Amino acid sequence: MLELKCKMADDVILQIDNALNAIVNVTDKSGNLKKELKYEIHETLSQLRELVVALESNLQETKEANQKMTLEVKQLKVALMEKEK
């Protein structure tokens, strides 16, 4: 179940990145936006991308911690079963 949630989170991050790219493309193509506004949009998108990278990093750390804990639980179960014999 956790693996499914992590995969879904990866998909969400990809969709966020695609949406940010779409905003960049629209901003770059628009001839009606003032230079300052385009700059502000690009700066905000840059900040959002940094946040997405931080989320991806946090997601990866969480995945690794969960995998480690799952392995520890399996090892403890095996040790307990061995002790009960």
C-alpha cells in the first residue's frame, strides 16, 4: 500500500512539473505580458521547482526509511520464529 502511495506521489510530482513547464511556455509565448511580470513569473516558477525538488528528496528519504524498517521487521519476525522453535 505504501509503495502505491509513493508511486502516486511520483506521478503527482511529474504532473506538477508538467504544469510548471506549461506556464513557462505560455509566459514565453505571450506578447502581452510586461517584461517585469514575465520575470516575476519565472522567479516564482523557479521557487516552485525548488520546492518540488525538496519534496522529491523528502519522498525518496521516506521510501528508503520505510524499506529499511520493513527489512528490520522481517528480520525481527524471523528471529522471533527462530526463538519460538
